[in-house]
Amino acid sequence: ATLRELGQVLSKPVSKSTVEYRWRKIEHLAGISSE
């Protein structure tokens, strides 16, 4: 999912930085973060 899709899924609007922060956290927890 892209950051744009992820933002649309969230129940309420958030800033791009917030989405990116959450996405990085998800990637880290999932162990799929690309370096």
C-alpha cells in the first residue's frame, strides 16, 4: 500500500508526516523496511 492509500484507510485525516511515521513503524514491526 502507498502512503496515499494508507492515508485514505485511516478513519480521520492526518498529516503526511504522521502517515509516514506510522508507516515506518509498521515496516519496522513487520521487518520489511527497505534500507
